[in-house]
Amino acid sequence: MKLKFCTLCTLLLCAANFSNAHSPSASTAPVPETAVTSETALFMRSWPKVDPQTRIAYFRLDAPDAVKVQVDCRGKYDMVKGEDGRWYGQTKPMAPGFHFYNFIIDGAAVADPYSRAYGGAIGNCSAVEIPEGPEGDYYRPQNVPHGQVRSFTYWSSTWNKWRRCMVYTPAEYENDSQKRYPVLYLQHGMAENETSWPEQGHANFIMDNLIASGECEPMLVVMDHGDCGVRFAYIEDPSFKMSEFGNSFEGVLMNDLIPAIDKNFRTRTGREDRALAGLSWGGKQTMEIGMTHLDSFAWFGLFSAATSLNAAGLKTIYGGVFSNPEAFNSKVRCFFIGIGTEENMGGNKGMSDLLEANGIHNSFFLSEGTAHEWLTWRRCLKEFAPKLFR
């Protein structure tokens, strides 16, 4: 009995020490009672926090020996060292949605060990999600049939190595072994990777909800690494040419990926059964690959695309694809251009206006109140997917 009592006391003491070590100190920086733990925090972590009312994010970092610490989250903010030896900081109000961040500790950029890691920004990066209200339900899991996101490995002769992509299959895919499906090839942006659309973009939940409501045709969504998963500043090769950044993905897509998907999944293989879309640098790749492969794709989506057009070269660019509006419009079923109102809209809006002025039909979408960020691109996918394969 004495041994059991001692063991119980030891367990209680350990639990108390654990609780004290992991609970906020009375000397911490003030955080409003309305702040909640971000959905991006790791298991059993209480930081980072976000305030749904003010849309401010709050951070804590254990770095007692650091001299200067900042948090870089849509702007750099100095953090303050508390009496408990931890560093505390916060942002200004931000738009709802997903925002990358990292700490800068005595000049070194590092991820937050309390946050999940996402592909983007500095590489493996941290993030917070400023929650939306019911208007964000379209990208949240609902009580509807859910599809799968599969990790698919295939051989790339372009790179002479194995590659991985993520493949969304709709909920009904398992129910009919004969039915074949159209395919959307959906690309990420610079510094991100093949997990970005399902992780940051919640593409699978967007598709689940659209398909369940009847707004969208059931389809496969293939999300690959676009060979642009690094920022220019981190490229160490002195011979690197910005004009060639991500260009290798064309060979991967056309020679390796599409044949592998068609071989291993039940796809429809006509040009009108394939769509190509991408955000930022992936939008640039969509334009450059898609406009030179109209024999393989009939549907295109540019989300905050890192590209533009000018009147002087419109008739000759991409092999003169825009020189015959009637022929273009008859082949391209949808040409979608979307962008946020808080980012530089000039290139994308100007591109849409220029194409329309020259008889090239396109669908232009503005995401109100969002910048070059994932909420813009979630909204773009929500608007674009229902236009496909109908």
C-alpha cells in the first residue's frame, strides 16, 4: 500500500511539473480571452493563437538565450522577452485565411516548433489560419461523402528518377469499377510543393462539397511538384536563369505524369476531358504549357498568375494562339482568370481586358479583400471547378 501511495504521489508531482512547464506564465504578454489556438498548431500545443474577432495572430517562442527575435507574418514584428524567458509577439489585423510565418532569431529564419510544417515561403514553414465565418464552409469538411487524396509515385524519364504527386479521387470513385473520369491538373506556386493544394488549399474538401451539392462534375484532381518549389533567393546555382525556372515541368507533365495517370487511374483521355490550372508561378506554367498544348487541354485556370500579356506581342506569342479568336474560342471551353483585390491586379486584369478586346473569351473573377494568399486561391478553385467538363 505504501509503495502504491508513493507511486501515486510521484505521478501527481510529474503531472504538476508538466502542467507548469507547458502552461502560460502569469508574466506572459497579454492575449485577449477571445483568442483561440490556431488550427495549424501541433498536437497538445496551445500556440500560436488567433483572435477571430480582431484577426490578430499571437506567437510564443522558447529561446531564452536569443538577443533579438522577430516574427515574420505578412510583415516583420519585433517580439518581446517576458519575465518567464519566453518571447511574445503579435501581428496587425490580417485577412481571414491561411498565412505563412517564421521566426527570425538573431538573424536566422526558422520555423515554429509548435506549428505544423507546410511547404512554402522559406521552405518548411509555419502557418496560422485566421478563421472565417460560415462563408468559409465551402473549404471545410462537411457531412457529405468524402473522396481520397492518394500519394502516387511514378517514374519520370525527364528527371530520370521517381517522383510523387497527390491525386484526389471523388467519393464515388470506389463504387463503379467501370466509370472513367475527367482530370484537372492543379499546380501550386513558387516555394511550395505537391502537398500544398490539399494541405493549405483544402482542395479535397472544396471538391467534396461542390460535388455533393451538384455544383461540380466528379473529377480527378492531380497535384504534382511543379519544379518551382524554392524561392529565387535560395537558389545556389550561379548558372541559374530565372527565365528557365520551372520549365522542366512541361516535359514532366506531358511525357511522364499524364501517361502515368491515364495508365493507373480510370481517366477519360480526350482533350476536352483535361483541364490545367495553377496559382502564381503555377499559373504562369499553366499559361506557357497550356497555350502550346491545346491538343491536350480544353480548360484553363489562372489564379493570381505570375504572367501578363501586351498588345504588341499578342498575335505572335505562344505560336500565334491568340491570332485567330474564332479558332481559339471554339477549342477552349473555359479560360478563367482570378485574383484578389488586395494584390497587384494590373497584370491579370489587364490580361483579361486585352483578351476580351481582341475577341478572346475569358471568365474574370475578383476575390474581395484578399491578397496573394491561399484564401484567394481557394475561392478561385471554388469558382473555377464548377465550370469544368460540362
